[in-house]
Amino acid sequence: MFLIEGWIKLASGEFDKVADQARAMVTATNEEDGCIHYSFSRDIADPDLIRISERWTSESAMAAHMASAHMAAFNQAMGSVKLEGADLRLYSAEELRKLM
């Protein structure tokens, strides 16, 4: 399993400009083959900080996601807003057991 965890910091008020595209991206991505989990969330303490959490079955599934039309549309939308920073990291993971 592969995990992507991180954040994107937008300038104040910028998220509202891409919220619809973000919702569409999450919905479409969760339907992709190989996607176990995909979500964006606004940080409780900072609504301009977007938390990203992804789980994938394989690197080829992630590559297909990166080449998808909804990813291209989302990237185009993100190009219209001001970013203040980002940190996304890829991890390989092994599920040990279900906790709940």
C-alpha cells in the first residue's frame, strides 16, 4: 500500500475559489481503480490549510490518477489561486491490523 499525506496552504480566502473543483476531484478519485481512500479537509485551526490523505494499492494506480482528466482539471483550477506553501509526502506502508 502507498500513502500520500500532507498539506497545501492557500492565501486567505482562496479555497472558496476551488472548493467545487476539490469536491469533484475527491468524488472522482474515490471511484478510481486502486484508490483505497482519498480526502481533502480544511484544518480546524486554519481554514486556508488543506490537509490531504490518500491510500493507494499500487504505484500504477497513482500514476493513472495523475494522468486522469479530473486531476488535470483540478490542477488547472489550482493554478488560479495563490499558494503559500505545500508539503506532500509519499510513504510505502504495510497494514498490520485493524484497530477499530
